Amino acid sequence: MKKILFIAITFFTIQLVSAQETKTDSNDPVYSTAGLEKKPEFPEGVMAFYKFIAKNYKTPSKSVKGKVYVTFIIEKDGSLSNIKVLRDIGYGTGEEAIRVLSICPNWIPGEKNGQKVRCLYSLPISMS
């Protein structure tokens, strides 16, 4: 429970991308959560996301402490793409974050002007 609570607290320190719109390989723009009418959300809510991370993330060593910062795009269909590690503490923690997010269930995508849009999302994953 402590692990879930700790992840929940750090989730609220989400690092949002300051740009309103970012272009990628696709012709569809990618928006930050700040520019959306409806923000993307994990099915069954935020606590379900915390539980998913806590259940599936395997810390490589009990002595590893710190935060791994990741970013990804929530696609129009809710799938995650372009999963990248922004800051890694080593010992395989970044690779594990990518692995867990790549098996993550689809999200409910964000909306702008009543249309589903691609959204850039960033967050820290804490090890304690």
C-alpha cells in the first residue's frame, strides 16, 4: 500500500510539456494535456493506474532509489506510443519503465473540440 501511495503522490507531480501542440511523424498534431477539453485518463481511474504500475514494475534492486521520468503519446485509440525515458537512474530502471508502459491497457483518449486527439503525457516513476 505504501508503494501505491508513493506512486500516487509522485504522479501528481506530472511534468507537463509547455508547448500547446507538438508535431511528430504523423500528420495529426500531438497536444499537451493543458490544451484539451477532456484530459486522457486510465480506465477505472488514477488509482487503477497506480496499482497497474505497482503490480507490474519490477525494481532491479531493493537499494535503487530515485525517479525515472518518462514521456509517451496517448493515441486517438487510447494506445501508448513513442514511450521514451527522459531521465533514468540506471540499473535497468528506464528499460523497465518502457516495458511496463508498453503492456499498459489502452487509456481513454483526450478530446479537443469534441474530437479524440493525440496527447503527450509525462510522469515520474519513483523507486523507494
